[in-house]
Amino acid sequence: MSYSVKYLITARQDRKNISAYLNQYSMTAANRLFNNIKGKMELVKENPYMYERYERRPSFRRMTVDGYLVFYKVNEDERAVEVHHILHGMMDIERKLK
């Protein structure tokens, strides 16, 4: 049985910010990024432990997609993958994950 995927408010805000930024340069760039994330999340739904733990915050798992890092936690009680953040790899990750 697969897990559900929940995008927390922080991840939804990250997505909004990324879309606003990328749409300045290319109307298709944001769509391509989020389609790639969606595709990888389909795999995560079947195997939520497939990506490594983030060593600085072991409660998070980290997935890389097109230069962005998707941070998520597995909630076994709800059989859900909870996406907390979608951040560009060049950002101050530690500050954002607090």
C-alpha cells in the first residue's frame, strides 16, 4: 500500500516563491521543475525511505531535483510523506529548516 503525500504550508510557500522567481525567466521552467518533483514523489509514495537522511537534521530525508532539495519526513502513523520544504541548493538550508 502506498503512502499519501502532504505538502505542508512551508512547502506550498516555497513552491509559490520558486514559481514567482522562475516565471520571470521562463514560463515553462517552474512547470518542468514541479512535474519532475511530482514524478519523483510518485516513487517516494511506494518507497518513502529511498532517499537519504539529511545528516544535519536526521528527522528529514532529502531528495534532489534539478538543483532543488526537497525535504520530507515519513509519518508512519498516517502512512504519509510530509513535504516540509523545497529549497534551492544554494540557499542557507540550515536557516530555512529551523
